[in-house]
Amino acid sequence: EAAVTQSPRNKVAVTGGKVTLSCNQTNNHNNMYWYRQDTGHGLRLIHYSYGAGSTEKGDIPDGYKASRPSQENFSLILELATPSQTSVYFCASGDQGQNTEVFFGKGTRLTVV
Amino acid sequence: GEQVEQRPPHLSVREGDSAIIICTYTDSATAYFSWYKQEAGAGLQLLMSVLSNVDRKEEQGLTVLLNKKDKRLSLNLTAAHPGDSAVYFCAVSPSSGSWQLIFGSGTQLTVMP
């Protein structure tokens, strides 16, 4: 079964601090994605990657960086966390091309105080 | 860019009744359409997906209809049961390049016994 694992599952951070959200997939998928989920907005794409070493900006990249050091791992980095980044973050993986399923992790609830 | 609107935001039905969720999209070149289910505290799970050459797809009590003329996608749960209670999202992808999913804002479905 396809697996996407996020860590941590919950995080409280202070304003101005650095936060790293980690994602690991065992699907051998090329594509990985970071979304945030906020009430009334559905899921919005922050960054994505086509493979190791690649990162691309999604629809709302400001305030976030991403890192894809390997096929399996994709991190989301908040260098200077702000309260507006309080949200639930989802990582996902999928193969190239359409008509292929995208698999989601269980989410990370981040609170910035 | 593509805009996706989903309605209703909340839907409450009795067990055995049907539940219909609708999404409208703006880009006539949209090529891939999908529905996801999110149970409390969990990630998103793909329910069904169709390409733009499919008007109707039925699987296990679920019916997806695609009206390309009106740019409307719907999900019909034909005989809902309490286990269907969850948040449902539509997600679409344009035909060009980057294989990004654009999500609707979600529908909280409650099925009462």
C-alpha cells in the first residue's frame, strides 16, 4: 500500500522561529507536493517537486521554502514562522501524468504563537 | 488561472437518502477531475477520478457526472450511510504541464441515522 508519512503530526512554534516539516514516501513516486488546508479555502499548493533536487513554486509559496534531497523525502521549511502560517499541512506524492492517484499523508497541525 | 467553486459547504442528509455535491470550474481545457474524502483527523483519500472524455462513472454507490458544456462536476452518493460522514473535496487538473491539483473548498457531509 502506498504510504506517505509526515512528521511531526503536531507542532507549536513561536513567531520568528524556524520550522521544518518532513515528509517521507515509500511509493517511489517522482512528484511530491506540500499543501496547506484552511477553512473555506480547501487545499492550496505551496511547493512541489518533480524529483530529487527539484523544487517548484506552487500557488502560495511566499514565506515557505522546500527541499527534496532524495526521491523519498520532501521538506517544507518556514524560516521565520508567522501566526498566519498556522494551518494544517499535507504532503502528497504521485507519479507523472494524469489519471494517476495522488496519495496524501495524514497532515501536520502547525500552530504559530 | 483555474478557479474551482464547490457547493454546498455543509450538507446534512438522512441515512438512505442521496447526497449531491457540485463543483464548477472555469478552464475549458481542464482534463482531469477527481473527488476526495477526508475523514476526521486523516489525510485525503481518492474516491473516483475521470478524464475529460468521460461523462459519467459509477462505482460502489458513487456516481460522478461531468458536464463539460456547463463546466460542472458532481458527486452523488446514492444511498448515504453514517460512515459516509466526512469532508469531500473536488480536485481538477489542467491539461498542460505541471500536473497540479486545484481543490474546491470542501463540503462537510453529515449523514444522520
